[in-house]
Amino acid sequence: MSQKKDMSQKDMSRADQVRLRREQDSRTRVERARKKSTRTPAAESRRQAGIAVPQSRRSTAQTGNGRSTRRRFQNALLPVAPDAELRGISISRPNLGKRLPSFLVVALLATALYFAFTMPQLRVAQAQVSGNQILTPSELNEALSITGQPAFLLIPSELEKRLRLQFPELAAAKVDIELPNTVSVQVVERRPVVRWEQGDGYTWVSEDGIAFRPHGDLPGLITVTALSAPPIEGIVSSDPLTPAPFLAPDMVKSVKELAGHVPPGVTILYDESFGFGWNDPRGWKVYFGTTARDMELKMRVYESMIASLTQRGIQPALINVTYPTAPYYRLSE
């Protein structure tokens, strides 16, 4: 019986020993972790560098009960596991492997744009103009306003529109741009036919009835002295850049037809009520309307009326041949 009891105590002591050993190991790990957490940074750095940490001197100050006090350094740390270790902060290096080509492309584009906007070789000095007879190259360049601008930023259609809107003298304009800095402008000008005098001013009128400002003295123009303003024409062109006509094209054609029959040194007149005519040197006014239709017939009728009136000794003041089938004359205006 006593032998069995000794065996049991022996077994129990082994189990207790294992349990006690585990508890002891656990307390050792906890104590070690607590010491690591309360260790000062300076001591820790010396320990890692292999330098012995000197023992701190005891303070001469005594507490009330005679016990000496030591200064303790504690860090406010979060609870850590017994086997946890403090890790240092690591900063990863940037990886530009895949982004490097994109970065190089952006840098090259930025450099190219910088030189494109700053290089004088890419800036336009002035446009090369051809086809002009009335307008001067300086007038066209001033309207274009492209001096000093980069050629690659210019839009030909916008420049053509700018010229057409500013100069009704132009029937067409073509702008070509060649890099690095060449701008060529080819224009087609309207040819003035009529010099229209009204009041204290005058203007030039082209064959399609477009009026524009005079440019000096141009020989060969047909002078028309207007006693009243011409009718407003409602003609709309298919080209949105073509201005509204000042005269109907048929009226311009009528003036051209009359110019071959006007007596030398006589100016064509325009009256809103009678149309185009002139002051005949023989002492009366004659009018032929505003259309060029049947102009040769009108002239034959007019000469016949003059012969008949002269034969009868009648001195008219006004003859109207607007309608050749129904001409008439007046003895007074």
C-alpha cells in the first residue's frame, strides 16, 4: 500500500513539475518583455551597439521611510505579446521601372512645346501676297495680324474669313501655310466699274454691285452723279462672306451700256424716279430707266424723237425712254 502511494506521489510530482516549469517559462517571458518595454532608448541603442550600460548611481535622496528612490523611464506603449519584438520603420525605394518610358515621353513633349513656342525660326514675319492690284501687301498683313505668331497655330480658313470680312474688295482669298514659318496669300480682287458720287462723298462699285472704299484715282471708271440714293437690294448670295450689293447687277450693266452713248464730257445722272440718264448739251434731260434690257432700241427711239421734235420746232425739257414702246417728253420738268 505504501509503495502505491509513493508511486502516485511520484507521478503527481512529475505533472506538477511540468506545470510549474511551464508557468515559470511564461513568467520569464513576460518579465523579459516588460524589461524591454521599460528600457530607455539610450540604453537600448548602447546595447545594440555592444556598449556596456553603466549602472546608475543611487540617489542620495531618501524617502520618508528611508528607502532610496530611482528615476524610472517608461514608454507609453500598447500592450504587446510576450514574444513580440519592436521593428524599425522602413522606407521603400520608388520603382520607376514601368513608368520611366512615360516620364521620358512627357519630358520630351514638354521640351518640344517649349522650343516650338519660343524659337524665332517658327514665327511668321509677314505673309507673302500675290494677285493684288488695289490692296497693298501692308494692308493685308495688317488685317491678318500674324506677325510674330507661331506658324503651326494659324488656321488658313480663319485667316481667309478675316480677309473677306474686312475687305469687300476681295472676291476670294486663299491662304497656304508651310512650316517652319511661311504664309502665302493669294487674293482675287473685285474690279471697280462705277464711281458712284452722292452728296459730298463717292465710292467704287464692282460689276456685281458691291461697293467698297476708293484707293486713289483709277482711270477708266464710269462716273455716276446720284441725285438720290439707290434702292436697297434684297439679293442674298450663296456665299456667306459676300457682302450685300450696293447696286443691283442689272443697274451696273445698264450704266455700262449707257457709257457708250453718253456725249463726250457728260456725266451720267441717277434719279430714283426716272433711272439713269444725262443732261443733253442741246438743253434737256433724258432718262432710260435702270435696266439694260432693250438699250439699243431705246437709243434708236430717242434719236427718232429728237429728229421729230427738232423738225417741229419743239424744245423739250425732259425726255423719258424707259419704256421704248411708250416714250414721252415734257416741255417743263
